[in-house]
Amino acid sequence: MKIVRRTALLCVPLSLAACGTGGISTAGSLPEASPFPAATPEPKELVILTASSLTDAFNEMAGDFPKRPEAAGLKLILSYGASTQLRIQLEQGAPADIYESADDAQMQLAVRAGLMQGTPTVFARNRLVVVLPKENRAGLTTLSDLGKPGIKLVATARDVPVGNYTYQTLAKMAADPQYGAGFDQKVLANVVSEEANVRQIVTKVQLGEADAGFVYASEISPRIAPDVKTIEIPERLQAAAEHVIGVTRTARAPVTARRFIDYVHGAAGQAILKRHGFITLA
């Protein structure tokens, strides 16, 4: 099943009618749904498994979405973690109405395992930066410095989305004459620990327990920025970091789940994502 990349907002938040789209993506219709309104009352709780990189943005949405008429009295229960871990929890029967992944790979695994209903959609993008502690005792100033012996890097496992993107970026660097063949292996040889998710990378660097780490640009929030420095990664070396969302096969509140996904794709949700450093689709 293909992940749908939406480039246009849905026309009517609660409608199942498809909106026309252009460019390289197609919105299609909302994922297959029970007709609105729900035949029986749905629970006033919406359980969402979502990547830790969305913590700040989704926390804000959890305060805003229930204020809307279509979600009056709703409580959002948000469970954050690495997309890989959350998918495994879903496979093991964890109750959830929505699963959000920080990359397409984990969502495709969930789709193939029969864990999702309808067609998951891309709702935001991200990019990588290298984060450094404010003191920068290692004296790192360029991406090339990451290959120097003795640099202490923190990362995640390769199957965690930010780790997947990091490996993709390093492969592009190794193929670039500016860095040279084998550069990726030099950098990986400096990895001293693998963290569970991107937020733990930021914390270790922020505390000075590592010299550098690859993280999402959205992680460098106004709260974090005073404590760190960053090295930008050129566009030609970036991986295509996409956030994908969908309704789970076992959702107890599928109609409400689709309303929330509609909200995430809409003007209010996209404004919140942009405010938190994500690359929005509108």
C-alpha cells in the first residue's frame, strides 16, 4: 500500500469527499471510513501513538483540538516514543486509534502487518542538523570534523527514523567528493552510544555528555537553542524526512480519529507544526 503525500488541505473537515490536488502528491479521499456521524457513540478519548519528535507540537494540538465543536469534551491520550517501538507496541496489541511515524518505512511495515485502515498520509516534513553542546569543547566547526578520531557522537539505531535518515545522509556524504569515500564509516566509528529516540540524543548533547549528534531541525526549539550550537547540513545531503499518520485497524474511535487527522492537515494543525519547526505542506 502506498503512503499518500498530500499537498492540499481537505476542503471540508468533516467531509469524505476528495479534494483535487496537484504537484507530485495526491490527496485522494480520506481513508476508508464509517459514514459520519458514527452509528454508535464513540469514546470521548483518542489514543495516539506518535514519534517523540512531535511532542511539543502534538501537546499543543491536544489543547487546541478539543476546543472545536466536532471534538467537544474529547481527551487526547498521547504516547510518545521512537516510531519503531510504537509500531512494535501496536503489533503486540497496544490500544490506539492513531499511529504516527517519523518515516515511511515504519508505516509501511505497519500497513503490511494489517495494523492500519485506509491510506496513511504525509502531513509534514523535517530536515537534519548536527547539534553540538554550547561549550563545544571538541572544537567542531564543519561536517568534515565529524570524521576526526576521538569525537564522541550519539545516535539511534538504524531502524529508528532519525537513525535511518542519518545513515542516508552519511551515505550521500561518502558519495560526495567534498567528503570522500569511506567518510560515513569514519563518522560511524565515532558513535559511542545509541539512544532510544531523537530527544535523548538532544539531551545527551545538551548536557555535554557527547560532542555531537544528528537530530531534526525541529528539535532545536527556543527552549533548547540557548544551550546548544548547530551545524547545518546542505540540502543536497538531506534525507527525505517525512511524517506519516493513519487510523489503526482496531481504533475504538475511528470517526474521531479521522477528524483529528483532518485537523492535522488543516490550517490550524499546519500552523502549529510550522511554529514548532516542521516543514509544512501548505
